[in-house]
Amino acid sequence: MTRKDSSGGTPATVALTRANIAFTPHPYEHDASAVSFGLEAADALGVSPARVFKTLLADVDGALVVAIVPVAGSLDLKALAVAVSGKKAKMADPTLAERKTGYVVGGISPVGQKSRLRTVLDTSAAEFDTVFVSGGRRGFDIELAPGDLVTVTGATLAGIGRA
């Protein structure tokens, strides 16, 4: 893993650099016609979709929560609600997600968001030495250790992904 300097980076790479967390940037050519940004990233980077995680925002009892799950599956909203001691979860409005994170949909990184939100990482991330998440724009992922992702986001681990 390398640590890049933050000049010209995204808020995610700047945050990782400031936190002294090692990461590897992985830019790739984004296809505007791609249906799934995460599966596109896995294919472009030549890694298993199980190691590439998407960042989703959900509304749990009126509060926004960040959910990080493998791109090969989906978010279990009931499990997310349970993980944060909530009753009901639904997907957040994409416009609100963009406003609160400072990123565009398809490029929302769990790292370096404008507002620090409660974050839950699917337990499957712990199966890997490194995982890939959005680096803050479409066509750019960052690779880092799951423990470092937990540290920099303040995430808790829970089984929130569905195959």
C-alpha cells in the first residue's frame, strides 16, 4: 500500500492522508452508460465484487446512516436498523445523500464526507486484507485495510449485506 499526498486529491484521499492511513488509489475509465457503478469498478480493476464495497445512505428513524456493503449484493434495511438500534430504515433521497456527503451518487465515498454520519460496515469486509471503496468520484476507487476503514469512518461492523 502506498500513501499518496493529498494535493489534487478528493476529500477522501485528503482525509486518509491526514489520518496517516495507507491506501492505494485505483483510477479507472468510467463508462457513463454503466448500470452498476460498483460492478463496473470491480470489472475495471479486475477484482472480485466481494472485495468492492458500495456506500449507501439510509434513513433510520429520521437519521441518516451510512451503510457500506459489497457491490455483489444489496443492503438489508432491517439488519441496518437493528445494527443502529433503530426500528425502520429506508433508502435516503439521493439529493439529500449528495448534499450531506459532498459527493455525487455513484461516487459517494465513506471517507471524507462533509457531515460525519453514523456508519456501519458489513462484516464480510473482515474476510479480506484489503477492500475497495469509492475514492470520491466515479471512476476512482481506493484500496485500504478494513480496520483502517473502520478507524477513519468510526464505523461499527454488522451483518447488513444480502447476497
